[in-house]
Amino acid sequence: MGAFDTLAIAGSSMGVHQTWLDVLASNIANVNTVTPTSQNAFQAQMLVVRSAVGGGVEVAGLVQGDPQGRLVSDPGNPMADADGYVRAPDMDMSAQMTQLVMAQRGFQASVQVTKQAQETYTAALQIGRS
């Protein structure tokens, strides 16, 4: 492990956590998005992460949720079909919020590791100058 591997690993973690936060923000923002029953529902996204070559992590891709969603009775909605139904995303808001907390904590931990590594490297440089 090289001298700056800690920074690279923490940096990759921050990037993945930022992407995770962005995906969750999109999901949460669209939790109440409805479409006509003739169209697909908003598809929640889930992040797929893998170990990166040389250490750290990277985004491997996104998995889309169920395009069928769930049918919701909303006869007053202008997009409702003849039976009064619209299509809503099939996602659990509490699960999205739980993941949001986990992503925030992971990002914060990565930032803290980066700060500590920078302080350690700075202290080592100061010792070398003395």
C-alpha cells in the first residue's frame, strides 16, 4: 500500500456515496410521480457498487425498479383511466430514507478519513522539514 492509497480509497468512497445520494434524491423526489396506466411508472434506481482495481470502490451500474409500479385509485386525476386508476412508482419511502441516512453517514466517514490522512501527511512533511 502506497503512501497516498488512503486518500485514493477515501476519495473513491466519497464519489460512490455522492452518486448514491444523487440516486436517492431522484427516487425520493419522484415518489409521488404518477403516470397514466398505459405508460410505465417512474422506475426507482438502485446503485450497484464493486471493488475497484487497485483498491477503493466504483459504481458498476444502476438497476431500474419495476416499470409496472403499482396501480393507485385516483379518479379525480386527469391522467386516470376509465376505472379511475393511475400508475405510481413501486418504492418504499421508509427504505429510501433509511438508505439516505446510510449514504450520508458513509460520505461523512469518507470525508473524515480524508481529513485525517491529510493531517497525517502534513505532519510527516513537517517532521521532514525539521
